[in-house]
Amino acid sequence: MTSALMNYLEGIAAILKEKQVARVRDIAAICKVKVPSACNALGRLSRLGYIHYKTGEYITLTATGLSITKKMEKRQQTIERFLFDILHMEADNAEQEARSLSLFISDRFYESIHKFLNSSTYRRIVLPTRHAGIPIAEV
């Protein structure tokens, strides 16, 4: 999946956290695109099986789409924690960078970060000195 399509999927998930269904204009607004561009992307996501979408109807995530968005949210949280605690980035910057990085880093690299954040070394050295309430995602 492209990063652009993932951005749409995350936008849909964000809307669905607030409401039970998403509308095309809501998705276009959150993704900062025009409605025709959103319609094109939604059609692609529907054909890939990530969303339920038909012209004129509400958009919802399929089980596959929900699974992917939850996985990406956990990746982002883990990367954000790493950027904040280890690299000492400001919380807002860490959040933005984590969102971008989560789309591009390999699963192997992500697993290394996750493993380190769950290690006794991390808990012994970092946690007592720096904590922002950013949860460490579970695999």
C-alpha cells in the first residue's frame, strides 16, 4: 500500500473514532484534498478490501482495514516513544516524525525498536528520567 493510501486509511480511522461512519467530504477535509481526489483513493481502498465504500454511501473500515490501522497506530506509538525517550525530541515533533517514519521503516527495524523499548536496559535507564505518557505498543 502506498503512503498516500495509508494516509487516507488513517484519516478514515480518525473520523471513525469520533463518529460511527465517515463521509467523503470528511475524509477529503482531514486528508486536505479535494473531494474527487478522495473519491479516487476511496475506490482504490475499496477494491483492495480495506474499506466498505459505494458512491453516495458512508465509508467504514473492513476487518482488514481495521487491523491495518491498529497495527500502524501501534507502530507510531512505539516509534514516538523511541524518538521522545531516546532521541529526546519534543513530544509534538516526535508524534509527527513517528507518523511519517512508521510508513517507511522495515518490519525488522521496527521490531528492533520495539524489543529495545521492552528491554530491562530501557526500563532501568530511561523510564526513571523521562516519561510523557506515550504508551509502548504491544506486538
